[in-house]
Amino acid sequence: MLLALANVTVDFAILGEVGLQAMTVTHELERNFLRPATGKDVLAKVPALNVGWRLTCGEIHLQMTSGTDGLFAHATSSYTLPEE
């Protein structure tokens, strides 16, 4: 579930930059869990996004919305953009 959240979050960030394009697909998705996710609500943020001509890379931070534990997972993703 957390990896799916990360993937969808960066997908929306990319599509927000390049527009709705068919066949924009995940090329790679890596994740690192830093500590247990304790609490109820999770917030996913994309602090870094690099949009290229054929490849777009993004960084995803997952954190709890309550408490002071902050970041509990970090992911990076790259997407292949379709040829125009």
C-alpha cells in the first residue's frame, strides 16, 4: 500500500508537469523504509522532480501526519515518457 501510494503520488506530480499522456509508464521505483510507520494517516510529498525529454525522475517522501517522527520512508522513481 505504501509503495502504491508513492507511485501514484509521483505519477500525479509528473502528469501535472507534462500533461495527460497515454503510455507514460513507471521505469523504476525504489524504496527505503527508515522506521516503522506508526499512527493513522500518511502524507506523501514529491519534493524533487526532474522532467526530461524521455525520462522523468522524482523523489517521494512518506511521513506520518501526526507526531514528530517525520519521514519514515523514502522512494525514488523514474518514468518513461512516450515519443511525440
